[in-house]
Amino acid sequence: MPELPEVETVRRGLAPAMEGAEIVRLELRRGDLRFPFPLEFAASVAGRRVVSLSRRAKYLLIDLDNGMTVIAHLGMSGSFRIEADIAAVTPGDFHHPRSKNEAHDHVIFHLTRNGEQSRIVYNDPRRFGFMDIVVRSEMASHPFFRDLGPEPTGNALSAPDLAKRFAGKAQPLKSALLDQKMIAGLGNIYVCEALWRAHLSPLRASGTLVTKTGKPREKLVLLVASIREVIADAIAAGGSSLRDHIQTDGSLGYFQHSFSVYDQEGAACRTPGCGGTVGRIVQAGRSTFYCATCQK
DNA sequence: CCTTGAACCTGGGCGC
DNA sequence: TGCGCCCAGGTTCAAG
């Protein structure tokens, strides 16, 4: 499920339940997800207090009071849910349908705070997600983070900076933007949506957005603005919910109702006056949705 | 260096 | 109902 807006939504959902709480026990219900859990993972976490939750790219970061940070990546199908005792319900309760795939509850954080117990459950049917724990001061040099590009939120991402990365590249915009070294946190949905907003073809060579002297062309400035806007809009909507619930309380994000091109093959292009039709092609083994009429 | 394709997994949807 | 095939929000690694 998760690109940057979905992970940010998870972070915001978990923060009130986790920050300040003590992790009494970390329950690992199998030895691995995509990778084996690190040695001493459960022991390093047990008895620690959660200082804060943050995010870098698509990684959720759980800062502990011993100077270590738990890193969680949700892969394609990972999700967290909160189970508070006060909200404990009968299995099958209408408002809290018991997930039929409890078999995929792989990691459980058992928490306590002010005498109240709760659990944070990580579920991941496909197990493309993974968790690790690192010393916080060494995190920036960790292989997961070392090569990441700027965040598309805030001011970290700029057109001149992206121009440097794009200069001379024949790589199509679609795959360049999916590359986490270019910009951190974009995935298939938001790359398609940003390119549509900027009226740029996903097939276009990224180097064509840069002048001979290495300056961003007008189109690149527009692309950067489009990326920022689509990410901000998606976060405001609580992310996109496709096959899974993404919010920690079981509710759905609703940005999927705002898709202009993603998963919209055959639909009329929503660009005013365009009249084109949304098409689907495959690039680097992944679906790209775009309007060939207005995206050049 | 670059690009493509396969691999890692499970489940949902669709056509027959 | 059932089976087989295709597809899916990500990332990595091998091969050409």
C-alpha cells in the first residue's frame, strides 16, 4: 500500500498511541519478514520508552529512549493497527471486523502507558516489508538512508537541485521519479499523478527538462510544484486506500477518489479542454497511466 | 554506466 | 464452484 503519504498517515495515526509509552514486550511471531529480524531485536526494544515517531521517505522511524531507532518499511501490503484494551471488542463486531488474515499478524508491540495496556500490530500478507533497529547517531550512514534523495515535502526538494540530478539523463521521467535516490518517497501512484499534473509524458527523457547550462527549464519547475502539491493533497486526504485499510484505526484514506490517471485506464482525461483518454503502458515492468494527448 | 526482467510473497478479480 | 492467469502501493539483484 504505502508510498510517502500512506506512511505519513500511519505515523500520524500511531504517534498518539505510541509516544511516551513503554514497550513492555516485542512479540515476533515469525523469524523474518522480507529479511530475518536482527539478532537481539526483541531484547533491544523490551523495556524501552518510545520518544517519538518520525518518517524518512517510506520508512517509519520509532525513536527509543536508549538512543536506538526501530526502522519499519511496509513493503507492498504492510499495515499497522492499534488495539487498545479500552476499545477491545468481540471478534466479528460490526464496527471492528476481525481481520480474516490474522495469520499475517507478524509483529506485536505490547505497550503500557499510565497503567493502560495496548498493542500495536503489524500485519503484512506479502511480507515485502521489513524491520531493523539501528543506533540513531549512525542512521544517516545506514545503507537504507545513505543514498536517499530529498523529501518532496518542505523545502528540501528544489528545481535547481533536481536539475543537477536530471542533467544529461536519457532515463524516462517515470523511472527517474521512482528512483529513491532522485526524490525520496514517491511510488507508482504519485509519480503518475504528478506527471499528469505537470502535463509531462512519463516517456520523456529527464535530461530534456534541463538547459545546456544545467538550469531547470520551466517544465521542471512545474514538475517540482506538481510533486509537492500531489503529496500534500494525498497526506491531507489520509493517503490512498486500494486493497487494504491503511489508517491505524481501520478507517480508509480517500485520496484514491482523487486519482486523475492512476488506475483510470479508458477514462476521459480530466485536463480541461484536453479531450484525450487515459492510457496504460508498462515501463520497467510497472504500469504507467497517462494521457498521451496532454502529457508531452 | 544503463535498462530490463525476475525474484521475493499472498490474495483478489476475472474469464472460462 | 473451481482453476488458471494476471495484477497489485516496493525494492534488490542478476543479466545483457
